[in-house]
Amino acid sequence: MFNESPSSGFRRRWRPIYLLYALLAVGGFLAMGLVVQWLWNAILPQAAGAGHLGYWQALGLLALSRILFGGWRGRRHYRGGPSQHLRAKWRHMSDEEREQFKTAWRDRCRRRDAGEK
């Protein structure tokens, strides 16, 4: 009777949970602004002679530090950690690919040691 797939009902039921996650993320970001403001005002004015920080300045500082140091992409989760991922990649390389990889990294390191870019 209906042209809906069985999974569409599942998706419709779980939409409120996505809204909840979004609200929790925004709330967490706003709460982190309070933490940054509190830590800044508790430590830096006495230790470094910095001025006091307002709430919106703290949020801006938090966003700026995230952009400069953390980026906005998610973290990659490899089973067994990144070293396992690289080991698996190495195992699947042919002998020629391994030699090309080693040569490329040797060249990169030599250029850095010689001061060239």
C-alpha cells in the first residue's frame, strides 16, 4: 500500500536523536566557552598580566584554537591504532613499491637536512 521501504520508518524514528546530538554538541561548545573564560580569568591576569576575557571572546578563542590546532574534521579510528594501519599498508606493497617509498622518504629527509625545500 505504501511506497516506503522498511528502513524509512527506522530513520524517521531516529531523527529526534540526531537533533538531540546536535543540541548536545552546541551545548558542549557553549559550556567549553565558560570553561575557557574561567581558566583564562583565573590564571593569566595574575601570571602573565593579560586582561580579563569575556564570554564571547572566550568562544572566539576556542573556535580560533580549534581551527588553528585541531581542525574541524573527525578523528580517524583505525582498528589497532594508526601503526597497525600503516603496517597493513606496508604488507600489501610489492617489493618495488616499498623501494620507491623508501627512496622517496630518503630524498625528503636529505632535502630537509640540506636546508632545501
